[in-house]
Amino acid sequence: MISNRSVIKLAACLAACLSMAACEKKFNPADGAPQSSKPKEAGDMSLVTVDKPDQFPLVSAEGIEAPAELNVTGTVNPDISREVPVISLASGRVVDIKTRLGNDVKKGQLLLRVQSPDITNAFDAYLKAVNDEQLANKAYARAKDLYEHGAAPQSALEQAEDTEKDMRTDLNAAEEQLTTLGVDKDHPSSIVPVYAPISGVVIAQNVTNAAAAGVTFSGSSLD
């Protein structure tokens, strides 16, 4: 038989226990903290898994020696759009060749020399033009002096001036012809040097020593 006092004590103890449990749960510092995460193991990226491995047989990798050069039969042709012919504007005979097939040349390098009678004719025309211009100049100066003193009409002065201009034009043309042929008017020579117009490689040689060269001869270019 349990007395009333014992019941009250038991009830008080239960109430105290419940109160302590409630307080402990309420003030638990672990409440609200993020849950600890466990690391997950990642698979090996070098391994590949397939559904039907029997369809993909494994083969071991082996090293092979690849040659640095491959020797085959073929032809090498130059680009025709980049070819530049070398032609002597003065026709004559080749007396000296300074380069050969396959040589590398620089722009302005001497390639060959040509002895040409065209130089003689061009220099002869130049000397005649010099003499004619000097004579025309003297005639113009004389006509001008006579006109200023009233001893010659204006028409005579104009005629002398026109003749002097024509002779000067002929002289300029003769000088230009010598320059085109590659001749120095102050040091004339029948030997014409031919220089490389660009830098490159000699891919064709159509002349030899003592051969004819120039624009008037067939096959006279040195490419």
C-alpha cells in the first residue's frame, strides 16, 4: 500500500526529471549545427567503364620509330608566278658568266657580261646629239643677241630657240638610251654588265660563254 506522501514524492521526482530533460534538450549546443559530411571517393579518371566490354578488346601500346625524312620519287617545280627572267637589253655575245644554275644570288649582284655592238651605235648617237645641241645653243645665243640689237627679226630668234629645244630633246633621248643599256656615258664600254633584278635562286640557265644574248635572240635569258 502506497501512502499519499509517497505518491507526491514520486510525482515530484518525475516532474523534476522531465524538467531537466526538457532543459537539456533546449540548451543543447549541438542543435542547429550542420551535419558532418563524409568524403566521397571519386573514381579513377583513367578508367573507362563500358556496358559490353567484350566488344572492345584491349591492345597494348607499342612505340615505333618514324623517320625524319621520307624519300620518294617526285618532282619539284618552281612557282611560275614568282619567276623573274634576266635579259640583257643590249644584244651581243656573252663573254663572262658569274653565276651558275642553283646558285643563290642577291639583288644587284653581277650575273654576266655581254659584249654588244649596240653600245657603239648608242654612244655614237649620243656624241652626235651632244655636238648638235652645242651648235644649236650657240646659234640661239647669236640670234638672241642680234634680235636685242635690232639686227634680226623675231622669227629668226624663235626659229633658233625651237632648234635648240629639239637638239636638247635628242640629247636627253640619247642619254636615256645609254642608261637603259646599262652604260655610263662618262665611261663608255662595249661590255655591258647584267645584274640580278631580285634576290633568289637561279633555276634556269639558257646561255653559256660565247653564246648570243639579248632581247633580239631566242633563248637568251638567264632565269
